[in-house]
Amino acid sequence: MDYAAREKWDERYATQEMVFGAAPDPFLVEQVGDLEPGSALCLAAGEGRNAVYLAQRGYDVTALDISARGLEKGQLLAVERGVEITTVHADAMEYAPGRGSYDLVISIFFLERALFPGIVQALKPGGRLLVQTYSREQLRFGWGPSNPDFLLGPNELLETFKGFRIRYYAEVIEEREEGRQAALVRLVVENQPVAQSV
């Protein structure tokens, strides 16, 4: 386990307030609206706002995070909302989801490229991976990640998942919380391999 990361996020979540709020991310809400609920894995679930939302929609949710404190707050939010979520305290880089286990995997503001092959394998046939995170253009705005390892290049995810069906892709700049601008990449990929032209 990355103990420095665990300590960082435990400290970040050591407040009574929800650091990122209790409302789900709008992109998640938009993209799952027409989907039939099933099993879902939330990577880097934090304080559980997205996991709880999926549970409210009828999903059987596993919330994975490196911060025990964040997961505790997620469980409290779930109780408050009258739903259940399963929490897993683990480093995502060390967690091995079962092959073909999930109908939906979400990775919102969490980027570890090495996880992508395993995530696709964790999806059931026809299952979907939803990703939203920052692009390199975020550096222009002076907040958010500054390490290029945590920023996506132009069309990078399209190249990463070129063998699968892309359901949605966008690179946008939009106003986020507190009126700050954010450069975001959004992707929904379906575990349905597509034939490659020769």
C-alpha cells in the first residue's frame, strides 16, 4: 500500500464536512441514466458520493479507496440515504477485481494508466467503464494535479481503448466548483471488442 497516499487522504477527509460534497458527479448522473442497474465498482471512491448515488439507483456497489476515513464517511452517507455499499480499504494498484465481475466501473478524478487493462477484464461483456479526469490543459489554470502522470494527453484514452466500443468521448473546458475552470477528459467505453480494419 502507498502509505504516503493513505496518510494524505486520511488527513484530507478528517473533517466533518464532505470535502467534495455529497452530490454525485454530474457526468456520472448523465451517463448512467439509461443503464440497467447491476454490479458496480467505484475506484478511488473517496467519501462515497458517487457510490451512494449508484446504490440509490439500484446498483450493488463496491467502493474502493486507500483512505479508511473516506470510506467511513461513505458508509455514513449510505446510511443517511437508506442504502448499502460494500467498502474495500485498499490501494487500487494492489486490488485484483475478479474477471467479468462488474457491469459498471467508474474512475472519476483518479488516473492510473496501469490499471486500464485489468479494469476492462473486470467488466462483464457489454459492461461499461466511465472515466473523468484532467487533461494536460489543466496546467493553464494553476490548480489541480501538476504531475503529468495524472494528466491525460490529447486523444490518449481513444488510443488506449481503440480495440473497444467507445460510447462517449469528450475533451472539455468547463466551470467547476467555486467558479474555477477545469480541463476535463470524459470517456465511456463498452467491453465489446470491435474489429480492427487492416
